[in-house]
Amino acid sequence: MSCFMSSWVRSSLALVVAASVGVSAANAQIFDDFSDLDDTANPTWTHLNGLVGSTGQTWDASTGQYHLNGPTNGFALPNTGKLGFVGSYTGPSFSDVVVTADFVQPATGVAFGVMARTDGNNAFNQLKGYGYVYEPLAAGGLGEVVLYKMVGATLSDIGSQQVTLDLANKDYTFSLAVTGTQLHGQVFEVGGGMVAEKFAVDAAYASGFSGVFGYSGALAGVPVDFTIDNFGARVPEPGSVLLASLGLVATLAQRRRRNVA
């Protein structure tokens, strides 16, 4: 047993070292505080509205923040009713990336958050990528933050955590870091500390664009409606990759101990 465990730990640490030296030297970065009052330049945003066949979405940066709204009039599912979806992304394409955005009050929907490594496919049921979102109605209404693998309209939960966000009174920064096959999601209260954190591993998508999205269902009684500010996407610093890798190793080691016990 001890030989197996030591071998596993050595392998995990080797992955940490590889991750720490495998970051691109290019300091690519995107930032948008929407002070230009539009989403058409510096950077240019591409609207997403086709995922669930819904219509009537709006994208508005005229207030100096980016407000997205999506009515629930798309295809219907038994548990949600007619779906609504709205999203937006910007380039360039990243492989390793940290995506951040401030979600400012109020916000409604079944889920909303940031996305990374998305292919930007706007056809019905075709969008792919990773997401880190808040689901205010999950966990019996207590709320959850969830790491998603997006395969069209199928959103696979690859890591979730129960947390209640005070969307009526507080703003939150969502962060999704993807380095190699490692995903690291965090939520911070703006002006405060971290309130949620989750790690996961997935190898489905190697690169793509960065953005925000949300969806809702008619049975939830609310459209998807949220506002963001201070959006950023950048290549992670080597030190942050190392810390995220160490956190992932610690998580996996804890799981291994539980499985062996």
C-alpha cells in the first residue's frame, strides 16, 4: 500500500512540475470594463443565441456594464418548460486561460457564469466548452456553484459545491482557470474574500474563446437576466498554475485516502 501511494504522489507531483513550466510565454490578455458603452470593439464580442432555439435576447453595454437577457421561449423540457439562453464571447482563442467577470446585482435564471475554451458554435444544440456558474435554485433553493462541461445543451456537472450567494445585495467575481486538463473555479465577494472554490479534471476541450452565458426555464418563473463588469481573460502566470496544481493534487489525495480507507 505504501509503495502504491508513494508512486501515485510522485506521479501527481510530476504533473505539477510539468504544469508549472508548460505555460505559454506570451502575455496575452483581454479586459473590458465597458466604459466605451458598447460591445462592438476593444474587444469585439460575439453574441450567442442559438443553443436552445430561443429568441428575443438582448445585449446592452450602454450603462457602462454589460447586461444580457434571454426570454424563456425555446424548446421545452418536462422539468423546466421552455428554455431561454443568452451568451457572449470574445477572442482570441486561448489554451491555458483564466477567465474572470464581476456579476453585479441583481441576477436571475437557472444558471449564469463564465465560460472558457468555448468553440463559439451558435447553431442549435452545438455549443461546446467549459463553464463555471451559479445555480440559485439548486440544492433545494440554497444554491450551488458548478463546473460544467458543455456539450450542446447538455451541461455535465464535473464538480459542484453548495453555496448561497446574496445576489440582491452583493456583487461577486467569478473566476475559471483552465490549465491543461485542470479546471479551477472560484467565486469572490467583491470587496471581500473567497466564498466558493472547486477543482476538476477534464480533457475534452484543448482551446477556445472566453465569455459569459446563462440559461433559464419557464417553470422557474424568471428569464435569464444578468449584468457583468470588468471582464478579463489572460494566460495564467506560472506561479498560479503551480498553486492550482498543488490544490488539485491535495484534492485527489484526499479522495484517494477516502477510497482506500
